Amino acid sequence: MTSTLADRITVNPNQCGGRPCIRGMRIRVKDVLDMLAGGASEAQILADFPDLESADIRASIACAASYLDHAVLVAA
């Protein structure tokens, strides 16, 4: 993860079950991604979560991309 991503996405085992959150708040990365997947615009997400910033939404997407960027080994 980049330093910007690491600054925006936090993981605390005592908060939200250890799931990735935005800047230590109880807003999970999954919540932002679910809203995007459901068709919400950036403006709608920012309206629903006034403490979020545009960079937090981009960091959530980058976090998901980073999480999914791994090799898949298939047994022959």
C-alpha cells in the first residue's frame, strides 16, 4: 500500500472487528465500496458520511485493488 493509502486506511483489532476503516473512524472500507457498487455517486457518499473526503473514497478503491492483487495458484 502507498503511504497515502496507509494514512487513510486503518486497521484496529478493537474496532469494527478488525476490518479496514477510514482514518480510524467507524466507517468501514466495505461500507464505501458497497455504496459504490450499489451505484452511489461520490457526492452521495460524501453527503451520507460528512466526515469523509474524496481521497478517502479513492483510498477505499485502492485498498480493494491492493487486496485483490495477488497470484492465484491452481493445483494441476
